[in-house]
Amino acid sequence: MTNATNDGDDTTTNGNGSAVELPTVTTGDLADVSMPHGRIGCIVLAAGTSSRFEDGNKLLAEIESEALVRRAAASALASPVDEVVVVVGHEASAVRKALSGLAVGFVTNDDYEQGQSTSVRAGVAAARERNWDAAVFALGDMPHVGPASIDRVLKAYAADHGTILAAAYDRQRGNPTLFDATHFDALAAIEGDTGGRELIVGSDAAALVATDDPGVVRDVDRRDDIDRME
């Protein structure tokens, strides 16, 4: 991995709450960088139960008359990834309907009640079936991630700044994240209600990718989160 800028202030936390410094890839680091070779797809995680949301399934809640999950998937489609696959589980039929007309594939996670790691595992299986060289993982409850942020993560990967990369804003680690295929086994082995966080904080192959996009750190857990976004 080549060295990205690290001013010592860009930190995330490990499972014990301790600060872990990660190198940060800046806009300057990506000047004149082309898109990576190979096949890279995006997995949109959209199988959860929305247990903290007061009004049903948060993925179906709307911003400007558009479901959150549809906005998230449309952003991925507008980025340079080769393919978008959505992992569904809770209220799968309704989520599929909300994505009607979009050129996405679907994978069903029947074990979604056991936590986000099961959706990550389903996404890894989809990536392997499609022979992806790397996978970008996006969240269906993050409707304001811009396609340009995904573009930056892909360019950071192309420039060899890391094989695990996370979009960041204002020194905060966010989503989406990219994992090279060499990490698929480790991703598939994660358990519980976590995604790839433990791999990000535990790997010297990981880096943050700075963006000017607050959407990469803004997810929806409760109705108030949507009200603040509108």
C-alpha cells in the first residue's frame, strides 16, 4: 500500500473504544488517477428490521417522494461501479418494489434477523459469484451519499492506497467502504450485528478516503433523522 496523507487527527475506534489512527487519502493524492482495472461491484445492504425506526421500515420512508433505499441504490448506479446488487431480507417484496425499474440485482438474506454480518456474508457470496475483484459496500439507509464519493474510493483503490477503504467526511469514517477480494474470506467470517468495521480498524491495509460529502456520515435510524435531512 502506498502512503496516504496522515496528519495524526484522522481516527476511528476499535471495539474497545480506543482510538485507531488511519491514513487518509486526500483529493491531492488522487489527482490524475484513472478508474481501476478489473471488475468492481457495489453491494447495497437493505435487509435490516429498522428496529429503532418508529414508523415501520425506514428503507421505505421517503425523502422528496423517493424511498431512502431507492436513493441509495440510484447513487450507486450513477457511480463508476460495474454492477449493483441489493441484499434484501426484512419486507423483501416491498423493498424490491421500491427499487422497481432500477438496473440492480437482488440477493435474499433469510438470516437477516441475526445481524448485519449475515447481509455482508450474502453480499460477499454475490461478489464471488460475479467474479468481482473488489466490492463496495453501501447502506440502504444512507440516502445522501453522492456518486462522486464512490468515485473517489475507486480511484484511491486504483492508486494502491489500500485494499480496505472507507469514505470519510470531516475526519469521520463513514460509508461506503471498499474491500478487495483478498478480504472476502475475512468478511464472510464476521458474526453479529456488525459490518466490516473490525477489519477496517484492525488492518494495516486500511485507509480513509476524504470527501467533501456529509452524506457519507449521515444515516437514518429514527424519524427525526429524516426530518433533519429534508
